[in-house]
Amino acid sequence: MVEQGGIMSCYPFSAVVGQDNAKIALILSAVDPGMGGVLLTGQKGTGKSTLVRAFPGILPSLEVNRCPYNCSAENSVLCPECSSGEKEKHLLYPQLVNVPLGCDEASLLGAIRMDALLRDGKVEFEPGLLAKANNQVLYIDEVNLLPDHVADSILDSAASGVNSIEKDNVSITHPARFILIGTMNPEEGRLRPQILDRFALSVPIETVTGSEQRIEIISRVLAFSENPAAFSDAFSSTDITIKQRIEVARSRLSQVQIPVSMLATVAGAMAELELDGQRADIVTLKAAKALAAYQGEDAVNLEGLQVVAPLSVGHRTRQGGYRNAPEEQEIKQALKDAYSRFGGRKDSGRMWSFSEAIGIEE
């Protein structure tokens, strides 16, 4: 849906005017889907849904099995069908899977058909939205209005990459690896802090106030409504370039290194900001690593941290919720201060390693 004008259709990702922070947050979630969800907040008509609905257009296709769950090599867990043998494969072009506000747990998680179990003694599973969303984009509009227990179930699957159903000693587990995107209007209610904290990145979407940008928005929406195909063609090369960069970034993500000085800088900055828990530290480094991969860098650097930290930290609670979330300038200053303390360490050029993390000398 094109909110910048109200036209119901798909709009090119690169044609959306401004909203650079939201675009980079979505791109980073595409480079590393395991990082966590992205939350876009803002008043109605600011282009949130437009951007989200355009998002699948920049996602690379993926080879998956022909099964109800779109199992792939990316999934650590396979569905019961794929676990039993080889399946025919095909290319999947990611799409949005929408979670309606009235969604209940059975529709979301799926359900074991007890009638078939009692009648035939066979376990039959009715897949839910999480099954359909595997290797796709799961989209929750007005996520702040979703029941807390449903939101918790979605976030649990987003974090683990699997969905498990257990009932009367019968269990089914299937992959549920998706990119989670939520949008909300803060005027309609806030998210519970425990749920808000589970989103990896959060971006406030503000109404465009500059006259030049507003003119450009109007002009593009009018052009799109007049000839959607020609308009999309005009931006297709840019969208394709973004898609290709995401695909390359995914392939080299594991090769991007994290200098020990950058790890120490993040830890020091988050401690200075007095953030609750360690989720902000971890997500900030993952996001910076994804940004480095997307930009073709070999290692995380301070400039990358300055870009991603406001997105990964700006919605976090402090001192148990008694302090407001930090502002962008406070976050960036904390990083600068921490870097001045830790950037000159004797081991500043050394890279973090898996072996060292588990206590093995290389």
C-alpha cells in the first residue's frame, strides 16, 4: 500500500523518498535475518507500510524444497517431510506474510489435528502462519495492538528459527526462519517494554516537512498512479543493485571480523548509557557486522557503529525503565568516549575469534 498518496499497490523500494534509517535497518535485517526484527514507528501516512511492502522486491531469491514449509539449507531444523528424504527444489521469491490483528495461537503456530489422531492414530499437523513465513517476511501492522501472548510467540520463533507445538504428548517441530517487520503508530498505544526490547532495530518514521521532499513524494506517487509499470521500470536497476549487494553481503558475512577494540568500545558505551541487559551490545555488533558486509568492508569499524547504534539502542530501557531511552547524540557520544578509552589498547589490532571465546588457544 502506498501511504504517500493512498494508492493500493506495490511500490519500488528505492523510489521511497527519504527514510534512509528505515531503509538501512531493513537492508541489515535482510543481510542477517537472524539478527532479529525491525520495528518502524510513526504516525499514519508517513510511508511505513509503503516501505515494508516494497521490501520483498530487494530480497534475493532462495533455493528451497517443495514442501509446505519452504525448507532450505539455511534452516537448522527441517520439517518432518524433508527430514525423511530428498525433496525437489525450486526458487522462492520472498513475499510478505501478514499477521492479522485478530490472529489466535492456532492460526499463528498451527495445530495438531486431534480428530485424526484419535480416529486413525496418525499425527497430522495443520500449518499456521509461522510455517508459511519460513524464509519469507513476516509482517505485523499495528504490532502494538497485537495480544501480548501472540507477540511473544512470534518473537520466540524469530529468535530460535523454529516453531514447536506440543499437545497431549505429541509434538511437531518445523523451521520458522523469517525476517520480522513490525509497524505501529505510537498514538494508538505503546508496546510492552519486554516486547519492544526483543526487536533488534527500531526506527522512528517522521512526517516529511521539507517542501522539496514533499514535492518529490507527490510527483512520484502521481507518476506511479499514472503508469505503475513504467514507474517501476525506472527504479528497477537501483532495486536490483541493492538486491545483488544483499546477496553478496550474505555470502561474506561470516568473513567480516570484529576487532577486540570495537567489542570493547560497544561494551563500554552500553555500560556508560546504563542500558538494561546485554541485548543492545550483541545486536549492535551484529548490525555493524552486517553493515560492513553490505559495504564491502573486511571488519567492523567505529563509523559503522555510529550508523547502527542509534537503530539498535534508541528503544532500549535504562535502569529498569526509570530513565528514558537514550537519544541519538547521547549514543554517538558514548561510543566516542568509549573508543577514546579502549581504542588504544595494546591488543586493539587483534580480532575477536570463536576459539578464544570458548577458551581454546589458537
